[in-house]
Amino acid sequence: MRSLSSTLEAEQKSMSVKPALSMVVTGDATYGTDRIMKMDHTEEQNSHKAEIVLQDTDGVMTAKNLKGKKLAPDWGFITSVGQETSETSPLWIRDQRLESSQGRRRCTLSCIGIPDRLTEDQASDDFNLDWSSQKTALDLVTE
């Protein structure tokens, strides 16, 4: 359960809100509402996914390879005390796509969380070893 400040909680109940988004990409930078155009983010019990569209009119994102990096998205609002956000579960950038149309450049990040990474684990399989096998641990790992 996340804990929110009283001003952030009050802003959530307001009829007129000003959203504030940010995300910290480990080993890279922090991006805010000036860069983030759209964020479709779902956090369910068995799945954490996000599709994040960043504007890239300055070409900064074109020069970066963020695939595999960890990011922490923050959602919130601009309140009476300034920008307040609450961090969500960490995600990893699975894919980075650069797009251009009608003079607009965008960078789309497809991200997954821990539950989805565990689901994709290809290392889990049934293992049967005969009791008389002379294989070492190294032999088994190598196979």
C-alpha cells in the first residue's frame, strides 16, 4: 500500500486536476511531463506493464539505447505545495521504438514488471536425473 500526503490525496478527489508524471531511468536520466506525452500503465496482481510515449523533437532519445534498463514511474498531481508524485513498482524497458511522422519524432518504450519477467523465464523446466548419473553440477548447467 502506498502512502500519500494529505495534499496529494485531496487533489485526487478534486474535480479539476493537473497531472504530474515523471520517471527515473536507472543509469540515464529523469524524464517529466515535458518529455512524457502518454503513459498507458497497468498494475495488476500478476502483471505490471507500461507503454510510454516520449516526445523526441530535440533528438535526445534517438541517440540512446534504453533497452533492458530499469525505470521507476511516478504518478501524481500538481498540488498547492507543488508537484507531488507517488512511485509505482519498477519496470524494465523491453523494447524501444523510434517513430517519425509529419515532422514529429517520438520514442515509445514498452516496459514490463517483475511478474511478467517471471512469466517469461525460460529456465524453468522439468528435471529428471537418473540416480546413477556421474554428471557434475557444471555438466548440468552447461547442458
